Amino acid sequence: MTPSDEAYVVDDGAPAIATAMWMGTAALMILGIQPILLASLVAEHRITDAMLGQLATTEVLAIALGSGVGAAFFRTANMRPKAAVLAAALAAVNLGCCFGDGQLPLFLLRGAAGVLEGVLLGCTIVLLTRTRAPDRINGVFLAAQTIPQALAALALPIYLTPRWGSDAGFVILAVLAAIGTFLAPLLPSSGAPPAGIETAAGDAPKAAAPWVWTPEIVFVMLALVLQTSGIGAAMEYLAVLAAHHGFSTQAAGLATSGNLITQVVGAFLVVGVAYRIPSAIALLFGVAAQFAMSVAFPAMPNAASYIAVSCLFGGFLLALGPFQVAWLVRIEPTRRIALMITPFTLIGWSFGPFVASFFVTPGHSDAAFWTAAGLFACAGLSYVAALLSRTRALPTPAEVRP
């Protein structure tokens, strides 16, 4: 970190950072259990196969839009009461899904939950982005928030859903959000950036660096969206693929929970090396591996190979996030573009299942993985374009004369 970058750092303390991570965990918990939760809704005939992708898109897109608003919402005063109210509202909406009867109520409730999850996630984005090593702390968060997802993904199909149906998943989501309500007092009172960088209202002062969308930034962000679109298309149909290929619900549960566990392992491994490996090399290798695995999924001959490839796929899912953060912070050190990584990532995650839903037919989900492969290929081309258009880092406010 250069001396000029120090201007963006705030030491919020371990309790505040840990609480911010919990809020983010409650907000993103749905991403880990969504394939199993939606597959159980399909099995209960509450939604159809095609609606699975559309319902996933509805919520994840709502999270993306909410997180874009949430970052600005939490960059002002009263962070604690804002987080507490949002967490309580999210818990109530998740419980409401247990009583939502019919497809329209489910779409409305999950859309509302997505907005609340996204805005609450803004608290996490703001606090983690202004730490001393945002790429590495982001890797820690991505790994930590995946642990409860892995536990729930294992317990739901094997123990909980057979007894209580899809409502068990909604109760888990509600409990995590409710706990966040009680943890909110540990957050800092304000999410405003350091004095002299931005005003409390978020308006840049005269010394702020100009906002420039360089070609490199555009191509990296496009690649990020395309790559997470491919991830979303594959992940949302992971459990359904098992059913369509005749694998057991236990195999689907092991594949999903194993996928989440390897996400944790991959993220923690990268935390210690993210600053050593060139971001472009890591991302190009990762997207090539994701392309290969997406092509392999429809050809799985048995449950064991399906579980193995699912776990390997998870190893790359979160591990690439710190490299995306590091690349963007290097070329835009004011970190304003870093605040947009999560909304853009979630937009991509919602776009993938939506596109795949037009090709998936009842009893056949292979098309979702071919869609994912195409999206990964486009992401790789975009990373190459970013390299070809590489520029020097944008100036920081300390380097700009008023």
C-alpha cells in the first residue's frame, strides 16, 4: 500500500469488522442454499423447472440492485439502527415465505428479501472496502460466510427438507437475519469515509480524483459480470442436474455442501497469496478451468464424478474474487470502483440463471451448463481485452492538485 492509499483506510476494530461480516453472511446465505431450496420448491410443485431460474434471477438481481443502494445508504450516519431495522425486516420476510402460497407471492416475497439482503450487504461492502488490505479481507469474508452455507447445504437435503420441506430453508435464513439485529450495536456509528476524501453526503470535494472509465476498467468489469453469470447458471441448476441424471438427493446434498466447503478452502488458500500471483494470470487460468468443468457437467457418468467435479468447481468460485479486487484497486486506487464489485457480481449471478432458463426444458437441465460454458468463454476474451488495453493506475486525491 502506498502512502496515498493510507488516506482511504479506517480502523473500525475487530468487533465491527466481524459484525459486518455477519451481516454479509446473513445477506448472502441464500446464494449457498438456493439450488437446494429451489429444487425442493420444484419437488413440492410450488414452482416449475423453468421458474427455478426465473425465481433465482428475481432474488439475486434484487440483491444486486439493493447492494448498489446499500453502499451509499451506509456511507452516512446512523449505521447501527439502519442495520438493525433491515436485519429484522429480512427475518420477517424470510418467515413469510413459509406461508406464501402460490407462485406470485413467492416471487414477490423473494424479490423483497433480495432488496433487503442487498441493502444490508452495503454495510459489509463499506466497512471491508476501507480496510488496509481489501483484497485479502474480502477473501476472508468470502470464505467465512461460506461455512454456514456449507453446513446448511448438507443438513437441508439429508435431514431438514425430508421432514419439514422447503420451509426449513426459509427458517434458517430468518434466524441468521434475526441474530444480525442483536449484533448491530457493535457496528461503528457512521460509515462515512475519512475526512478530506468525501463529505458525509458522499459528494467529492475539489481534491478528489476524476472519475474515469478506462477501457481496462470496462473490460475487467464486463469479464466479472460474464464470469459470475456463468457461475450463476451452473450453480442454480446443480441440484436439479442430479435429479435429472437420476442421482439421489444425498448425492445432490453432498455435491452442494462439498462445493461450498471447497469454496472456503480455495478462498483461504488465496488470502495468503493473492498479492503474489498476477491477477490476470490467476483469472485467465480460473475462467479456463470453469469453462472445462461446465462442459464436463452434462456428461457425468455417475454420482461420484458429479460430486467430484462439483467440489472442484467450488474451489475456483470464491478463490478468484480477491484477484478481481486486487486488479481493480491497482488501476483505480480511490476504491470507488471497488464499491461496485459486489453489485456487478450479483447482477452477473442473476443474469446467468435467467438466460439458462430459456434453454432448460422439463427433465433436462444440461443446457444450463452449456450456457455457463459460453459465458465463461466470453469472460476469458474480456480479460484478454483488458490486458491489451492496460493503462497506468488512476491518480489518487493526494496526487491531484486542487
